[in-house]
Amino acid sequence: MAVPAAASVRDANRYRPPAVTGLVDLLDAQVRERPYARALVVTGERVHLSYRGLAALADGVAARLGGTGLRRGDAVGLICANTAEFVVALLGAARAGLVAAPLDPALPAPQLAARVHALGARAALLGPAATNAAPLPVPAWPLRVDVSRAGTAAVAFEPGTCAAPQGSGAAGELSSQDALVLFTAGTTERAKMVPLTHANVAASVHRLCLTYELGPGDATVAVMPFFHGHGLFAALLASLASGGCVLLPERGRFTAGTFWNDMRAVGATWFTAAPAIHEILLDRSEREYPGPQAQALKFVRSGSAPLNPATQRALERTFGAPLLSAYGMTESSHQAASEPLPGRGVLKHGSVGRPTGVEIRVLDRGGRACPVGVEGELWVHGPTVARGYLGDREETAYTFVDGWLRTGDLGILDADGYLSLTGRIKNLINRGGEKISPEHVEDILTGCPGVADAAVFAVPDTVYGQRVGAAVVVRESEGVGPGEILRYCRDRLAAFEVPDRLELVTALPYTAKGGLDRKAVQARFAP
């Protein structure tokens, strides 16, 4: 469904995205031109930290890292929540010529240790919440940032020294051109290590700022975790590069109960989140959204997983702002496509917009381009695409082909170049030869009145090989039952797509990135 576009508040011919070359100079223009402007709002007291103050803290960390024996291009783990410590450590490591690998501090200790070992990191920087973590296979150095109410700040960081590199792990493939190593979503065994160069970072930040016309007048609240591309690139790096302000919630994590107060405190003009968080905010909006007293938003952004069009429309009505869906992967330095700002193109509910600084092709199984409107696998090419995976030549050879990233995602392009996602190849359910996209069935299920969330999975079957199962979360006040949900599905799905098994549940498992944890869904509901 196309939505008429309203006039933009900015002249596209006037807007110029920031010029950065990577993480090293991300703050430089702001420090020169607006040194005392807000960069971060931190702690439960919502203290302002200026660009000049943030840069000084990062330089201090960089100087201390220089005496540890670490060399340019060495990898260091970064185990921290969305706090000032994360930002200071990340930028400090970059200014010291190191490659930062953000890790989820909530991971079990054996998984953290396994990832640090697989990478071959020579040390780990620990935020406050991670200082009591189990021993790691490398030196672990706590880092703390203290910010006074007056905005003065100091960093407590006393690193030791590193032993000579042992040559183990995948870090031998890194160089001083690299900025980050991000782990893809998954278990320790399945997660892949994606090296991103400073040039990848610069290209990603450039396109994010250009797509949303981010500037010094913008502010946001950090909702998504910084150890994944969504929160790191879209909320943090793009905001800092463009001179905006980011509020870091107390204790460094999203809390629905304080979200709108945080938005008001920072004067937020936009925010970005995964569909699961949008659903939470929508469900709680009747009692928590401040309505006319809320800060006027330019736009709201959704990524990390497909957003149901019905939810998109409800969010737009509730928040009074356009909801822009975006698409990307860790391997493409986050964003590859997005719906445009109002005034820059039409909004098409159900799509993820047009390519942003990359080329996207839809190819069939033979590698041929699919006609407009025909489903195929999405391939991405451009300056944000990584060179491959660390320590995995076989997977690199399969996924990265002549500079193209084969995503494993299925989708279609329309005549206007808008992309619609239809599923993932590895998730397809094979019911007697009929290939079924769980994502498509979930989209229909969540469109049913009273359904808040849904997960579709394969159920083993001796006759058809697999049948369709569904776990559905319903809103308590709606009182909808399985019979009504299935009738809704039969009117909108092919007969072979209608769930053979449907179970009402109270909640579904999600990954830290905000996507449905399909492995957990399969284990919990399929047997």
C-alpha cells in the first residue's frame, strides 16, 4: 500500500552528509565546529557529555592502550552494555589503531571465552556490568567513566601489558585498515566473525545520515544493543558523525517503562528498533505514550526483522510519524535498503524501500536475474559489503562471490525498485514438495485481530516430510481463539500454508538482536 508523502522539513539539495573516513575521525568535525554540543546523555541523572569531553576520554584510553604492547591491527574484545564506557572504549581502541570486537555481556561465560579465543583477541575491555565476568583466556581490563552533574568527565582505566601474540585465532587475518569485528547472530558454534574496515564504516555512516538527513538538530534514545550493527551503526555512529545526541538509558539497556521519559529528556526526533520492541511500545501505548505532550518525531525506523504492515500502520497512527522499514545484514555493515523520508519518495507498507548506496539483485537458483515481481535470492554489492568471514574460507567462498554478498534472503523488487522480503531460504518448510515461507505465514497470522505475535516452524511428518506449526501470542483483552485465527488464515493463505498445528503461548523467544530465535522456537514447540 502506497502512502502519500508529505513535504520534508529539509531541502534535499542543502543537506550534506558528514565526511568521515572511519571510526578514528568520527568525532573530529564536531569537536572542531561544536565542541560543547551534547554528544551523549548518560546515567540515571541524564548528565550531558559534550563532543569535546567524549573525544578527550577516547584519547585518554588510546594513550593508555599504547603502552600495553598491543600493535596496530590487533583485536580487542569489548564486553559492555550501552553505556558511556562502551562508546569511550570503542573510540579509544580505534584511535589506538586497534580492532574492536563488541560482545554481548549477557552471554554465558563459556560462550564469551569461546568467542574471544576464536577471534584471537589479545585483550578485553570490560564495562562496569562485566567486571565480575568469569575469567577470559586473555587479559581483561576494567574501564569506568565518571561524569559529574556539571558535565566534567574522567575515565578510570589502568590496563596491564599483553604477552607476545601466540598466533592462535582468526585475528591474524586483520590489519590496521580494519575497524571492527562483529559476530553474526547465533550460538557460539554458528556465529560468524565479520571484519569491517574503516572504509566500510564510513560508507555505512554516510548512507545512514543521507537516507534520514541526520544532523545536529537530531537526537535519539539507544534502544538496540551496540554489539550488533543495528544499534551500533544506526543509533550510535550515525548520530555522532552527524552531530546529533544519543541518550544511553540507565544501566545501558532498553526499558519500556522509562522509554518515553528518556525520549522527552533528550528531545528525541527519531528512534530505531526491532519489530519486537515496536510491538511492546504499541501494546503499552494506551497507558504510557504521552500523546500530545510527546516530542514531535520526524520518523521512526524499524529493522533487524520484518515488520508487519498492520503494525506499521498502527505505529504511524499512534506516534504521528512515518514508520520507515529498513533492511540490512552484519555482512553489509548494517543497512542495505530503506524506505525514504517523506518528500523523498512514497512509503510502501510491506516493503523495506529502495537500495541505499548499494546495488541489490534478485537472482534465481541458476544465478539469473528475476523479472520484476518474481521471487529470488537477494545479492548485495557495494562499499559497505565486508570482504568475507574470519577463519572460515569455505563459508566465505560460498557467501562472497566477486564482491557480491549472497544474503540467503528471499525477496522481490517492484517496478519502482522497492524491495519486499519474503523469507529466508534456510527457513523454508517443505510440505510434500510445496515450499512455504514461515515469514509469510507469520505476516498473515499477526494481521489477525487480537494476535500480538507469531512464530511458524516445521513439524516433522511421516507422510509429507514436514507440516506447518505455529505458536501464537494473543492479546489478553481480545479473547481470540485458535478457531478464529485459523479461519482468518484460510481466507488469506493457500491450503497447504495454513498451520496444521496452532498453539497459543504467552511469549516467544527472541535473540539479543531483536529477531525471532528460530532455533529456540523449533526446540520448544516442534516436538
